[in-house]
Amino acid sequence: MIDLNPRALLRQMFDAAVAAAQPALCLPAHLPPPPKGRTIVIGAGKASAAMARALEDLWSARDASPLGGIVVTRYGYQVPCQRIQIVQAAHPVPDAAGLTATQRILQAVQGLTADDLVIALISGGGSSLLIAPGAGLTLADKQKVNKELLASGATISEMNGVRRHLSAIKGGRLGAACAPAQLLTLLISDVPGDNPMDIASGPTVADSTTCADALAIVQRYRIDLPFAAQQLLENGFGETVKPGDARLARSRTALITTPQMALEAAAQVARAAGITPYILGDSLEGEARDVAKALAGMARQVVQHGQPFTRPCVLLSGGETTVTLRNNSGRGGRNVEFLLALGVALADVPGVYALAGDTDGVDGVEEIAGAVLTPDTLARAWALGMNPRTFLDGNDAHTFFQALGDSLVTGPTLTNVNDFRAMLIL
């Protein structure tokens, strides 16, 4: 019997969403037959090590052809493997370990033949972990670009559009390097719309965007690029691998799990508890505060008028909001910023509980997945002398929720299907 305590139910829904995206559950159905030649496994992302372990276990169980390779994952997300090397590097700002790992991945796919098979395991976080600066750029340049993008308010699709054109491996370049081998890319989506070219900035898939598109994004958000990066976009030398490129003729992709699947798993938990779930969307985007105001308005309508849904219900959503930093000293992330803004917007609306968290277990740069909001959150904060709006204005929501004991801490989840939001209205 599922505990109907609101906090417990919210956590059970979050845990179900994460469990539905575990590679051991969703990878087996997509495993290809062994090739005539070698099988090389490469990959990058927060889930890549868990994906590698699942693949290795299945490969061994089939007593198939030899297997080897290398994947790079975030520090703390390693999973022991026997034949696939697991390397750790930094996220969300790349480091030298990621640069070295990327070089080794490129080396692993050199000299392949048409009889060989490359399996690329790609998941969220790969944009920062798979790091190979474009012509004329340094690691320091890429670090600066990442920091600028993260603080700009650009969407994840826009950020990755810039990253693809400043890289020597993203935007299909890794896929092209695998030719003439057969290439299968297995994807765990963490992006709104599940577009393969946006997941980890599309290292193995063709890219239909251009340097001009990337430059327009830079100008739109007034991103301060290093001189060499600006030049790479302006002269068009950062162009990516385009659809129809012969080097990708033997390449195919498969989405093995998505945010929608995770939301459906959470919905099942709600139904079992006698609560009607409504999935508002798996790709909600926008400034975290703006999304919070919109969902607060919907919750208010449910409570006051029974429209468009009647109580009790839970409103589920996924996607990736953005945060435009106003205070660089604040401890925040897009999920807790959303949640604190939601609390401020709800004000005196009774009976609304909410959870927002990143399914990878890290919101922003903190080892905290998110937090829980209750109808008395603001009252408890005021009782401690804490002004919620001050913390919101300071991008300091982690500090706010930690002080109340309402942080959501999971540790590494070994997967990543973007943000999870649940509003339980009783």
C-alpha cells in the first residue's frame, strides 16, 4: 500500500520516474546482433557508465563476440565494468580529464572496417564531458564558453547549438570518425523534444544548424565569447556534419528512454494511491520563475474553481527550465529556483504540495537533486527570519530549502531524463 502522506507520495513518484530510466531496464531491447568484426563501445554522459555496465552484462550473457571500449561520465557516477573502461570527468564545466578522455574515445574508433560495430552510449551531461575544442580554441576557452552559456538564460537547445559549432567532436564529428564501421547510437534523452542532435550536443548524428545559427544565439543572449570562438563562428570554420553526409550512411540511432516514459511511471504511482495524474508536458521550457508563475496560476484555478481539473490530483511535467543569474554567489539550480518561485506565487493557496528535482541527482552544481514545497513552507521560513523573495532574488534557493530541511538528496542516480516536477493538489 502506497503511503498517502503528501511528502512520501511525491518522493515515491520521483523515485519511480528515476527507476523507469535505469539503463538495465531500458537498454536490453535495443541490443544489436554481434558483427563479423570487432565491437567498440564509446560514450559520454551521466548515465553512460550504467549503460556500459548493462550492455556488458548482456553481451557476456549471450557469449557474443569480443567487446571493448571507453566511456566518460561525471565524477561519482562510475560503475565498475570488466571490458569497457570508465573514465570520470567534470560537469557542468569541463576539465582536463574530460579532454583526455575525449582524445582516447577518438583514438578508439580509428582504423575500423566495414565489419566492425561501434555502439555509442549517449546521455545528458555529455556536452560537458565530451570535450574537444574546435580549431584555435583551448580548454580554457571552452570552460569560459560553458560558464557564459549556463548563466545566459539560453535554452538547452540553444546552448548545445553553440557548443556543436565550437567543437571537434560534437555535431556528428564523432559519428563521422567511426566510418566505415556500422554505428548504433543508444540515447537517453534529457532534452525537450528528444532531438538526437541536442542530446550531448549530438556527437554521432548529423546537425542541420549552422555557424550562422550559433552566432545568432550568441548575439541574442549577449554571450561574451573568447576571440578564437567568435572567429570560428564568423568565418564558418566551425561547421558541423550535415544530413546526407556519406560518413553517416551506416549510422542509426535509438531512444531507449525519454522524459515522457519517466512521467508515465510517476503517473502510475499516483493512480495506485487514488490520485488522478495529469501530464502537462515532457518538454516545458522557459525561465524557471515564469514557468512557476504559470503553474501556480493553474493550481490556484484547481483549488478555487475545480478547473481544469478537480481535487485530488497531481500535475506532472518535465523539460528543462533556464535561470538567468542575478547573483553569482547564490547556491541555486533551476529546479529549486522554480520551486521557490512557485511558493512565492502560490502565497496563501492551501493544499498544494510540490516536488521539483533533476533526475540525475544534481540541480545546478550542488549534490542536491531538488526540494519539496509544502503549504506551510513560507510560514516556516518567515518564522526563522527568512524572506523567501530575498533568497529568490539572490538565486539562493538551495540555501533556503536546506535551512528548512526540505532538500531532496538522492546521490548519483546513474541516469538522466531531465527535470521532474510534481504538484500534488489535495
